[in-house]
Amino acid sequence: QVQLVESGGGLVQPGGSLRLSCAASGNIFGAYAMGWYRQAPGKQRELVASIRSGGKTTYEDSVKGRFTISRDNAKNTVYLQMNSLKPEDTAVYYCNAERLLLGKLYAYWGQGTQVTVSS
């Protein structure tokens, strides 16, 4: 079992920056692929960025060059550094942990943190 707690959301002006953190409890954090998703009002939840246990990262096209995902396995924490924020980045951001073990997918979600980009 993995519990995820996000923090770092808030209100920021266009062009500003925020860093989201996701602290995980439970064991074997390093074995999980971690991801940040977001969901804007009236839209489906979408994957923003992910980082595998080995460190490989992927990004949704609209955030490439602006967002950076990283992880600190010693602290059981994954981060999302968001720069050059735009109003369209406004959404609830969710942390996700996934692991495929013996053919079964284990997936866990945080409660979400609101990010609002507005002047």
C-alpha cells in the first residue's frame, strides 16, 4: 500500500513558477513509476509528466521545456517544477504511483492540489 500526499499548489500569475511535491509513504518507493496528472473543469484527466524508477522521463507536449519532473528516492518524494505557467495550466494536479508486479498493476493516487494561473 502506498499513500501519496501532494503539496505546493496555489495561485500564481502567468509566467510564474510553482513546485509541486508528492510525498509517498509505504515501502519500495523506488520501484514505482511516478506521474503527475491534471484535470481541468469539464476535461478528462491527462498525464502531464512521468518518471520511471530508472529515471526516464516523459512529458505531455504542451509542457515540454516548461515543466520538469524529478524524484528523490531517499526522501520518497517526487517533484514537478513548473515554469512559465499559462492560464491553460490551471487544473487540479494529482500524483500517481504505479507498479506492474507479476502481471498485476498496482496504482495509487493522491488527493490532488489546485493550481490556478491567473492575473
